[in-house]
Amino acid sequence: TYRAFNQLFGPGSDLSVEEKVEEFKYWRMAPVRWKGVVSYINLGDEPELYVTLAHPSRIPASDVLLRFEEEARSQLETLKVGQTLFYTGRVSEFDRGTSFIALKQGAILKVKE
């Protein structure tokens, strides 16, 4: 779950950076199915399509950067900031400085207003 991943790798984690790096090798490319709130949509001139998502929580939470392949462009064009997104992807990295979680091979399962 997102909650479990955030507890291990997020800003409130008790693990040291070295422990996070060691543990992350078991999570790399793991498929996930999460739900978050759209906070940014990148459809610009950059070659990469992505959406950033917030995961409201009572504990400090990392945002998620969800990368998509070009085929998803038309689907992303209809998204709006503030919508709830049910999505899948594969864990590709976490940012040690900002605790950003990055996923690739993103796919949208469902969008709610």
C-alpha cells in the first residue's frame, strides 16, 4: 500500500538514508496500485509525460511522480488538478532529499472529481 511504502521511505521514516537504500532494492520495479490527488500535470514540451499526486495523511507523506508513456497523452489531457486518481505503476525511485516517490509505466484506472 502507499501507506506502508511511505512509512518506510517517506519523510517520517525512522530509517537512515543507508537503510532506505538497502531496503529499496526489494521494492524497485514492484507493481503498485494506489490512490492520490492530482497536484500537477505535465503535458508541456518536455519529452516526459507525468502527473504528481499528493496522498493526504496524518503523518508526513511523500508526493508521487507518476510517469506515463506517450500513448497516455490523450487520457492525461482530460485530467484536472484536484481530481482523485486511482492508478498503477512500478516503483522506480525515491528521492533521498525530498522523499519524492517516482513510478514509471503509469496507468490510470479511475478518475473521481
